[in-house]
Amino acid sequence: MTAPVAGVIGAGAWGTALAQVLASDGQAVRLWAREPEVVTAISDQRVNSLFLPDIALSADIAVTGNMADMADCPVLLIVAPAQHLRAVLASLPEGDAPLVLCAKGIEADSGKLMCDVARHAAPGRKIAILSGPTFAHEVARGLPAAVTLACEDEALWEELSPRIARPAFRPYYSDDVIGAEIGGAVKNVLAIGCGVVAGAGLGLNARAALISRGFAEMTRFGLAKGARAETLAGLSGLGDLVLTCSSENSRNFSLGKGLGEGMAAADLLGNRRTVAEGAATAPVLAREAARMHVDMPIVAAVCQLLDGGAGVDEVVADLLARPLRSEQSPTVNRGQG
């Protein structure tokens, strides 16, 4: 195999799209796929018919199902689902290549952010976070996108950014790794809520209200975890939130839309090959928020819908009946409403 500019671990829609954009300037990229049928399809037909159909993939993408083939990659983009990140990292070949984590979520069992999982599962590796408003099919087609590349220090950014930046794929530097992670994790849960609004026919006013009040919840939680407000207002926070809450191309939004239309969460989740990360993140996010005494009523409402604890009408009524309060200071009670 030709020496790659980067390796991508995970050949779902987003991993395949990242491999495609990295190969867009003719450099070799190596892509690891768990599914043998994906390896065969990309090798023989230059298409990932399972996860990203209708995209002709670059001949500069070398696909493999053997993790040992990733050993000489100078950087590894880890695009495994959040709940499988620890196991995937444990299977990496020996080496010291930096890890760029592309999953958006919180580990359910431990409540840890992805960077903390990586530090435990792959000690000694440099860690970065890639997050922002991106739909895989648009990135794979070469449409313009901007993302946050959050690195532990500026030296790592200087090492990684030339390997990742492309004319239509623009990373912006941040050293706020926690903020970049929290934006991506929380917005998935809020996108389920926006999908519920759409599915239940509650209107665009309600969707806009949920996005803005959801952003307030994201900010409260992020600040409590040590994130910076400007990071949460950037690409990996507000930018990603607006995109994911606005389109059925979002897996989390489409899950919520099904809930809003009256379908059961178990049925919706059982019929999917792709992962709606917000479904796994919601309960652990609610648990962590309660532990830190952070008020997140929209997240709590999404949890009720996912576990069948309440129906849409009941959840909406409860949210609308919350006490009236200052928009800027959620702890100030101005009366019962």
C-alpha cells in the first residue's frame, strides 16, 4: 500500500466522507472498515453502497478490514460510534500516531467524554477533536464545510491541520477540547427534541424556541464542565446545533420526528443500520446534569420520550408549565406559569 497522508478508522457515512475529502487532492488515504461487505464494495466498485451510496469514491482511498494495515498512518481519524470508541481504541496497532476523535457523545457506562475515554484506552497518544456542522453526503460531494479542530496544544494543531485542511474543508483551531466535545454531544440530544417538534406538527416557532433554549442548556452544562462560552457559540456548538436541528438528513432529527409522529423509540432504533448518537447520550447527559445540579429540562423531556415514560402531549405540556423566569438567569423565578 502507498504511504497514506492519514488513516480513517470506521467506514460509516462520516468516516467514508472524511476519507473522500482527504483524498480529494490526490494524496493516499487508508480507510478501515469493520464490515467485510463494505471492504469488498469499495475495493471492487469504488462505492460504499451500505452507508454512502451514489458517491463515487476516489481511487486514492485504500480500504482494508485488517487493523494492522493502519500501523504506518501518521495520524488516525477515529470515526467509531461513541459507545464503541473504547473497544476500537483497544484494537489499534502499536504506535504513537495522534488520534483525531470524530464521534460525538458521552460514554454511557462511565459518563466520560470521548477525550477522557481515549486517554484511558490509548495512553500516551496525542488527542484532538474534530467537530462541527457537517452532513456526510455534502462533505463527500466536495461542498464547502467548516469545522472545529480542537487540539491539546498549538503544536498539535500545526501538525494536524495541514493533513486535514482542504480547499472546501476548513478547520478552525481551538484549544478547548472539552467545549468542542460537549457541543457535539448535547446537540444530538436537542436534535431529537427538534425532530419531535416537527413530527408532532408544533410549528417553526416552537422549533426556534427549542433551539435557542436548548443552546442555553448546552451552555449551562458546558460551563459547569469547564468549557468556554465562545467555543459553545462556535462551529462545534451553535453551528452544529442549528444544522442538526434543521434537517431530516440528521439521524437524530429523524429519530425525533418518528417519536413526534407517535412511533415507539424501540421500533425506530431497531430498524436502523446507522447510529443516532443522541439516543445513547440523552440518559447519561441527564444523569450528569443532575449530578452537577445543572438544569436541562429539554434533555430530561427527550429522555422521557425515549424510555416511554411520557407521551409527546404530556412532555410538551410539562415544558410549557415550567415557572416563568428571566431568559438570562434561569435560577431566578419570576412566578409560577
